[in-house]
Amino acid sequence: MEHIYPIMPIIYISTLRASITRPLETPEKNLLYSLCALTSMHMSGKSIVAPGPPSWEAAGRFFLDECISVRQSYDFVEDKSLGAVISSFFVSTAFFELNQSRKSWYYLREALTMGQDLGLHDEKTYIGLSPAESLCRRRTFWILYVTERSFAILRHKPLTLQKTPDFPTTLHEYEAPEIHSGFMHLVHSYHLLDCSFVDSWNEASAKPGCETTYTDLQRQLNLPHPAHISLTDIQKADILVTKQWLRLIVWQSSMRQGLLSSNAEEESMTFRYPLKIAHSLLDVISSLPTKSIEVHGMGIFEKIFEIGNTMVDVMQACGMNITSSNYGVTQDPLSIFVKTLSQSPNSQRQYASLLLAKAAEKPEIQRFSQPLTAPLPDPGIIPQSHDGLPDPSLEPQPPPVPQWRGSIVGEIADEGGYEGAPRSNVAWNENSNWVPDPNENVEIPENPIVFKME
């Protein structure tokens, strides 16, 4: 809970602690097993040192099975407790860590439906509740709100949460102030993207976008974090990486609307803007401990991958016209992103391999990165040339290009599409970098973003 609670403060800890000192009711077992599954999945493949089972993933699968088994032992659909809603959310998140998007979406919709049945979206249902119950319910609604919007963007799903209650404004008696401030900072970031934006993104609306709308969104997402609001490193990682990803989503939406130009007055409306986003993300990653990023699991790795993936396409489109002096970069973003995405076997297999293999196919990336790249920390993992730079001639050749779903770069197929890739037995740590095995089933997009310069 030390790492999970700051980003998901929806359980009342005092009640949870009291429940484990007595025989548990069946609904309480359901919630506890789901929490154990979530915690185990977030520990799987991480460098965090903690006593536990030989395989955190195996433990997580065990607790998922137990949770689902408990639900079958009673009439779960008639369980109208907040714990039932939270347990479905936890199960959804655990399946997301296993790269099982279909199941993750199923249990998220289950949580949304049960939450709506409880009236979490209706301010009137909070009248008469105790402060602790009211706070847990409000936070549960808003974390469902954030998760649904993230899923809607990543997987092109429809939104169900339209009506919203007031924001939470209080703390539990045991919480530090940054728990509330960090949670609300994340909520406000997603709240900027209203239903009309998400509908436009999912092509559910034929209404054309307005350039002013997109530039205003970019300005708000680019505002610096207030210095007087303290956050933990774990919260900073979640909020700052998410903000860079949302900037990319707004830019991609602008491109879909045909609003970009090579010589636009607003930098956010130019074709090269993802390079600035990538370098902002580089600053974020460089300023935070490795563990504060990896604890968030596959969700944060997918966002980093999408930014790096789009950066590669923009660099290909702009070629030699980009120099390091444009952004004052002293590190190669590509190598840092690959290193970050190699922090766990799952993220290495699903994201680092794809990004590195894609970059190896594009000579434009070498022209851009060579003046910026310092020697990588472990020359035994990525082949080096005599000057310390990655030597493309020594790297494994990328595998044949299989079919890729979707038209937007960085879009991942349902169920991930990478399940056939073998697991690595290499010990992983924060200094590990990874190069794809030529026998691995690495997927490479067939149709990258095409830029039409004006």
C-alpha cells in the first residue's frame, strides 16, 4: 500500500486494518483479494525490494482467481457496497498489468455500472454520509472518471460518465496533505478533456475542432506545477508523465483535424511539437527516481512509449532539419526512453523492443541522435562502437513486419499482440537496457503518421 495508496487513495485504511483482525465477511474477502491482486501485479518485475513470493505475477494471478471465485460464492451483482465497486476497479487494473485489455475493460465497465447504480455521480446521494464515507465515494468516482477517460483515449472506447459530483475537498485524519493535492492535480488534468474532445478523438462526432480550443488546451497542460503544492515522487511521476502524454493526444487530435502547419504561430500547432513534448518528458524522467516511475506499471510505460514512438516518426519526417540546439538537449531522448521502458520484463518486451526496432529502421534517427548521445551505462547490453555510440551494424536486425491494428502511431492491439514473445531470464535493474532478440515477435507499425508540410 505504500506505493499504491498515493495514486489510488480510495480505501479507508482504518476500516481495512480493523477487518483483518476478525473473520471476514464474503464481500470483504472479495475486496481484500482484489487489493492483493492489484498490489502483486504492481510489484511484478519491479526493482522494488520487498519480502514476497518467488513470482509476484503468479501471486497476482492466484489472488485474481480467488477474487473471482469468491464472487461466484455469493450474489455479487446484488452487492451494493462501495467495496464491490472498488474491487472491480482493482481487478480491472490488475488485468491491465497482465496486458489483457479486454478483461480490463470488462471489469472497468462493471465498476462504472455499479458506481452509477450507487449514485456516485449524483451529488444528492452524498447527503447524510459520514465524512470518511463521503470522501471515499467521491474519490472512487473521480478515479473511475480518470481511468475511463484514459481508456477511452488509449483504446477508443465510449464514455459513460457524463454527470459528475463535486470534487473532494477534505482529507482522512491519517493522510498527509500531498495525498489530496496530488490526486486532485491528476483529476484536473483529465477534466480538461471534456466529452466533446473524447468524442472527436474517437471519431464519434462529425463536428470539426476549433484551433483556439486546441491551443488553449495546450497552454493549460503546459502550465508549471505550483511550487507551493508538495507532491511525493510517485505522484509527480504520474501527474507529469500524464500531462506530457495528454499534450501529445491534443496534438494528434489537432493533426486529425488538419489544423497543423509548418509555420504556425503557436508552436503547439506545428508538425515538430512532439519533439518539444519528448524533451519535456526527458526532463521529467531525469528528475525522478526510477522506482517512482516503475511503480505505476504498464499504464505509465504505454504513455512514455507513445511519446517516444511519435517522436521517431516526427524525426523521420523532418530529417536533417532538426538539430540538438533547437531544444538544448544534452541527452538522447531515444536512449533514455528505451532505458526507462526496459525497467521490467513486461514493458521491455512490449514497448522497449518495439521502439528500438523501429528506430533501427530509420537512418534519420541516427543523424539526429549521434551528436547528443553519451556512452550508455552498460556496454555489455547494447553493442557499442569504438566511440561509445550504439553501432547499428552490431545490433540484431528487426524481425519481419507483421500486421498492425489502427491508424494512429502508438496504438496497441487488444490483448497486446505480444503474448507470444518469450520471457527473458535476465536480471533486471534500473541500469538495464535491452535490444530485441531477432527471434522475438516484435510488432512494427506499417502505417506511421504521414505529415503533409504546408
